[in-house]
Amino acid sequence: MQTLDNPNLTNTPAFDTTIHRRKTRPVQVGDITIGGGNPVVVQSMINEDTLDIDGSVAAIRRLHEIGCEIVRVTVPSMAHAKALAEIKQKLADTYQTVPLVADVHHNGMKIALEVAKHVDKVRINPGLYVFEKPKSDRTEYTETEFTEIGDKIRSTLEPLVISLRDQGKAMRIGVNHGSLSERMLFTYGDTPEGMVESALEFIKICASLDFYNIVLSLKASRVPVMLAAYRLMVQRMNELGMEYPLHLGVTEAGDGEYGRIKSTAGIGTLLAQGIGDTIRVSLTESPEKEIPVCYSILQALGLRKTMVEYVACPSCGRTLFNLEEVLHKVREATKHLTGLDIAVMGCIVNGPGEMADADYGYVGKQPGYISLYRGREEIKKVPEDRGVEELINLIKSDDRWVEPE
Ligand code: SF4
């Protein structure tokens, strides 16, 4: 909570800076829990062929070791589904168990049933699970046709739901804007409503079978569509008294800087509103590159703290040293001190006031000298060339230093 200095506002209540997360039911995926007030879970997906057992085991391990908490694999055929048994065993023998999710697509009922024995969660896409070939001459969907396909979906989904329910495993109902079924497109159009109704149809079948270990996603490649779909889903769930956790993502976000910004705009906006329990940043790059982006989004919003938080001014005409260089040096020396907030500010005019309550500050004092701060208290002035060394000494004297691994 922060107070405002403006005397006209002294009676105004301070703004609440906490993100109030939407209440959701906990869903267990292996040893990780999604929702239920748990930290937002980071996930990604390997792009190895699941038939390549050794390659897949190595890829899953690589992701897990850098902080990916749930790993997704794709299972396009029955052989792929069976390969998961070996992958899981090999992970346990050579590394450790890792929560795994299998992606099942077109008409995947038999594949899903097989893979459900080996993984912790199965992801299905309602638009593809019972695939109806679009009819080019169709002008309408009659109520009877709509219901008939609905019945077919129910009978196809039932065995999977029962299997997951009886094993205590989870399901992601993963709707994609780009692959809505023809039936939904005809009824609701290519809209967030169509995406939400598609998810609700599957949720209702699950609920009728007493299965609630569900996570939902409503991804789109356009951020405004994705935002609208998730917000509408939350609104509909509130109306219906549902508390399913949400998996956030922007599909086909691309690569490089824009891919990261697009993902952050979509995922970060919803998280800031308290919406979202697990995230995946989808980049057209190796999956290992996605994990730091996930953590940066979560750290920036104060939802998880996985690295040192650096506060640094942009520098200006008052700056007394090469800020970019000094920030780099400070970061290299202290980046393993997860949990600390460290500020690097160019001058004492605005620096100390703008350090945002950092634990330690490194501030330009006068040409050739910097000052070290503990919180808002100036501790000592030191020559600039000893700045980093003295910062380390200060942290050591507070017993907050650990040696880098
Ligand atoms: S802290 Fe000082 S050097 Fe940095 S931007 Fe502000 S005024 Fe400029």
C-alpha cells in the first residue's frame, strides 16, 4: 500500500497494489497443483517426435531443469501414445518424475484412452476431438443435427472422462480460436462466444460424470480476441458458479521481441486482473527460450519471485557513470541472490527517492564516487572502482550473501 503526498488527497484511501487472484479449484497434475491459490504454474512443450524416446526424455529433462513445471508432448498416433509409457519410465529411472500432459487432436478417443494411462493430464481440443468434415454447401445447422453431434461428442468423451476421473488425473479443455468446430462457427460465429460455448459443452459433459479436474484455455493468435474469450469465460463461470482454473496463452505469437511482447500483452493483462493459474508462452524458438519469458512476466507482476529484481534508472544528463556498464557488473555479481531487490541509480538527486524500496542501492554520488544504500539509508561513500566489491561486502555484513554455485 502506498500513501500519496498531495495534501488534497490526504483523506483518499491508498490504492491497493495487490493483485487479487480469482478463486479457483485446485487441479492436481502429478506433483504440481494448478489453481487453488497456488503460484502460477509455468509450462511448455517439447517439439521432439514422441517416438524418439531418448530425444524426448532429454528434452523434457532440459525444460524441467530450467523451471518448466509441467511439460507437454504431442501424441498424433497410437504408437506415440504407447511411447509415453517408456518416456515416463525412463525419466523416473534416469532423472525424476515430471508432470506430463499429452496433446490429443483429431478423432483421438482411442489414443487419448491409451495415453491417459501414462500421463498426468490429457489436453483435448473441442473443435477437433470429434471432427466433422465441413460441408461446402451447408447453409444452416438444424437443431437435430446440432444435438446429434452433441450426442456423438458425449459418447466419445465419456470413456476418457471416466478414465481420468478414476485415476485422479486431469484434463485441459483447450479451445483454439483457429479451430472451432463448424457447428460452433455456424451457431455463434468466429467469436469469443463460440469459444466459450465450445468449452462449456465439454465442461457440462464432464460435470454430468462427476469429473471436475479440469483446466481451461481459450487461446487465439490475436491478443484482443484472446482477452475477450478469457474474460467472457470468467463471466460465464461466475454466472454458473464454476471455479475452473485457467491456462493462459497467445497462440502463434511468433518469435523475437514481438513474440515476447505479444505474449506478455495477452498473458500479463489477464494476470494483472487476477485471471490465470498456469501460463505458456508459445514462441517460434526452442522451448527453453519460453521459460525465462514466463518467469519475467510473473516476476514483473509480483506473482512469483525467481530472480533478483533490479531497479535501474534510464540515465540522463545527470548520470555520473556509465549506467549500462555498471548495471551489467552489479547484475553479474549478484544475480544469484534470488529474492533481493537491488537498485542502480545514476545520481543522488532523484535516485534515492526512486529506488522503489529496494533492499540495496548503488547510487552516483559525485564524479568518481558512488554511495551504497541499505533501503533508504545511505551507508557509505566509496570510489566508483570499488563499488561492486563494497556492495558485496555490505550484503555480506547483513548476512544476506550466498556464494554463487
Ligand atoms: S536517477 Fe538521476 S541520473 Fe537517473 S534518470 Fe533520474 S535524474 Fe537522471
